[in-house]
Amino acid sequence: MKKKITGLALSALLFALCFSAEAQQTKRVFKIGYLTNDSVPVDMPRRNAFRQGLRDLGYVEGQNIVIEYRIGEGRIEKLPEVADDLVRLKVDVIFAFTTSGLQAAKNATKEIPIVMGASGDPVALGFVASLARPGRNITGFSTTAGPEIFGKQLELVKETVPKATRVVVLSNPANGQSPEQLKETRAAAPGLGVTLLASEAKEPNDIEGAFAAMTKERINLKAA
């Protein structure tokens, strides 16, 4: 399920970047480079989710898009070669899964747009200048971002529900990143006119009790 959600989100971003209304009217067939270091069996669920996300947006492989698949089969040393191959094919965009695949794509081109779907903090790893202004030719989605992203998420909550004044964050204290993430969220709360409450759940069995406690606090929103 997680891979499917990720595939859908990245597909939406990909087409927001590459398929303008004008381009669609020309009925141009776009060429997408798909780059990953995983083997085919490991990658197949994600690949299927990726294609399904495209179909949901009206883009069908072999009809109005072409996807060039290049995989490293677990061999990181092979990635520069397959990334260079995508550049030679003059794909319109490179979709790079895995951090090593993203690095290979970054080294291969400074002109072709690259959409990342990798783990790791893209700022700390040097892929983008900042989350607000990525710069270069790389954008996309990362499963791990710097803690400042959590303050931004609270901003989005406030924009979506302007009347929200009490928001609770459900976190797992066993996760080493939780304290810093909660700190960043708390720092953003006063400027947004939000009272931030925290609830914890270390185990799945703790979740029901945590939500019951949230209800008693008369909060506006629950953010996990």
C-alpha cells in the first residue's frame, strides 16, 4: 500500500512538471526514463503502482507515453552506465528511485528534469539546495526529509483548515527522529495561531487509547 501511495504521488508530480495543457493538445508522446537500483522482482510492485498512477491520470504506456526502464540489479557500479543510456535516448524526464539511482542521474545530466523518489534527506545529501527552493534540475519526493519539513506540514494544515486552532501530533517516542520533528512543529505553531498538543503511541495497541485522549482534548485536527 505504501508503495502504491508513493507511486501515485510521484506520478502526479511528474505530470505536473512535464505535461502542460499545451503539450497535451499537441498529442506528443513523452518519453520517461525510469531508473532504479533494485532487481526486477523487488521493483515490480512499485513499477506497477507507477504505471497505475499514470493510467489514473490518463496516460497509458504504449499509447501516449513511452517508459524506458533501466535497472541496476543491485549493482551500484552499473547505474552510471544505465543513467547515461537514458540521457542518450533523450528522455523528457528521469524518474529516479533509490538514493544511488538519483546520484547516478544527477551525475549524468544537468539539463533533463529529474524526479526523485528516494530515501534520505535530499538537502543533506546535496541533491537540492533547500526544500523550499530545490534549484538545479531535481525535484520530487523523499521518504526522509529534514525536520524543517514538519513545520511546513503544519502550515499546510492551517491553509487547508484555516479555523483550526488546536492540533494534536501523534508520534512514536521510540523513533529517534520524533523529538526533533516535534520541536520543529512546535516552533511553527505560535506563528500560525495554533495550539499544538502531543500524543504518543509506542505500540499499535497504544493507538486506540491515544485517539481517545485526543477526543477529550476537543482538538480540531489529528496529525500523525
